[in-house]
Amino acid sequence: MPTLKDVAKKAGVAPSTVSRVINDSSRISEETKFKVRKIMDEIGYHPNINARNLVKQRSHNLGLVIPYSTEEAFADPFYSEILRGIGVLAHSKGFNLLLLTSNGEEEEKKTVLNAVRGKQIDGVLLLRAKKEDELIDELTKINFPFVIVGRPEEKDKYYWVNNDNITASEKVVDYLIKNGHRKIAMIIGDDNYIMNNDRLEGYKRAFEKNGLKINNDLILRSDNTDHQNIYMLSQQMIKEHPEITAFYGMSDTMAYTIMQAMNDMNVKIPEDISIVGFNNNPMSKIVSPPLTTVDINIYLLGNKATELLIGVINGQVDKYQHTIVPTNIIERDSCKKIK
């Protein structure tokens, strides 16, 4: 069995340097870390993680909190892509991922706090931002490291990573308006999720910016945004408001459902109705027609959030901060210009 000293000898460094590389010390350069880790792989050296964790009181696990059950989460390409961004960065820093899923707010809080008390995790990534979030309050009380992917209510109080959803939403609705659309429908999800309200605010700002009156009859709020409900609601909106020329899907998965609902009504896209989405999930370029959407750089969101959380865990970041990941519109074939 190769030892730590064997790695040090082959790498031409001191055993203490190898130990610091294993612990991802900021005192060691990235070049040296890469060299030492490569040699560890080559000779098959595996540090005794359990012994190291006992000494440091570390699990080297990051807890991931998603707002759905595991089955629902992996049905949404957004979560697959953000987990890829999280996983790559976590692995490079010697951390594993532990999914903390639940079917309700109380169960979620209990699951996460049990993992914290049981020292199963070193930090938490919350893959959503909610109003009056009891889990955030509990984690703050016990001073446990966590990072929010999303904008919290108190912007200067927490560590978080997000897009500017208001501006991004304003831009995509402005894009539709510039292409001649005035009757733009949207279905907005649960009011408790801050992202939904930000994207609605962007919709309204685009109309105000262009001096247009907002038709509230074309904005429908529904706490239930599963496939069946969105399918039914989008068809209902078109039947009640045949003047609609564009549909704004609050997410790409919602847009896919709207596209299916329109196809089943023989409403042609984009000849009869234009559709835009939000997120730029990998599937958006292969649906028919390919979906015009907002690229929110999902992978980078996960990567930046993980980098920030590990910095907090290691004591390298000790003041609240946030990162805004840029967005851009991806024009595809689901929209057309009208007179």
C-alpha cells in the first residue's frame, strides 16, 4: 500500500505539503496541488478519510436542499445541470454531495437539522430562496455554513449566488415587445418563492418601459406548476383569450408543457403563437421548434455557489457576500416577428 511519504518522495515535496494538499490548504499553490493529486492517482494512494475527519470533526460532505422530491428534481434538467456544476467543484476540493430531500417544509427542516446535528455535513447549499424561510433562520441561529442559490429577502445578510432575475425577465419580455407582441400571457408559480416574484416584476417593467398597459387577465398565478396543471391552464388561457400572440414560460420546463398544450390544440408555433422560456436547459435546443430562452448559466451558478460555500467552511470567507451570474437571451425558432 503506497503511503503519504511515497507521494511526497515522488512529487519532490515534504510530507507536510502532501498533507496540506489533502486538506486543500490555501497555503499551497494550485500548481502544486495539481501535481501532488496527479501522483496520488498514479500510485493509487488514498488518504484515510475517516481518520482525518475524526481529527478535524469534518465529514467532507455538502448537503444539497432542493424544493422537490428526488424523483421530481431529476425530471427537471435544471437540477441535473446545476448538480453537475456543484459536483465538479466539490470533487476538486475533496467534498462529496449528500442530497437532502423532503415532501414539505417541516420535513425539510427536520431532515437538514438532523444531518447537521449528526455531523453528516459541513455546509448546506439551498437550491431555492423562499420568503420567511424557517430553515434559514435555524441555520443562522446555530451559525452553520450555508449558501443560497437565489436571492434572499434580506440581500445583505446572507451568502448567496443568483442571476438578476428582474433584469433578465425584463429583457426577454422587451424582446417579445420589440418583435411586435403586446398580448403576452404568463403563468407564475408560488408567491413564496422570490424568483417567481422577480420574474413577474421584470415582465411588468418591460411593459412600463415601452409605455404599454399591463393586462392582468393575461397573468395567471398558480401554486401548482406540475405538468398536468400547466397544460390545462395554458389551454384554458388561449381559449379565453384568443388574442394572445406570445406565451412567456417562467421556466423552460413550463415552456415545454405550454408547447405540448398548443400542439395538441393545433395552435402552430411560432406561426400562431410565439413561446419563450427561461433557464436554457440542455433540452431547449432539441425540442421542436427549438426554444428561445434566457441562458442563466446554470453550471456556473452551481460552481460559484459551491466555491463560496467551501470558502465559508474553510474560514476563507467571513463576511456576507453575493455573486450575480450573467444572463443572455438565446434566440431560436419558437418566436416570430409580427406586425
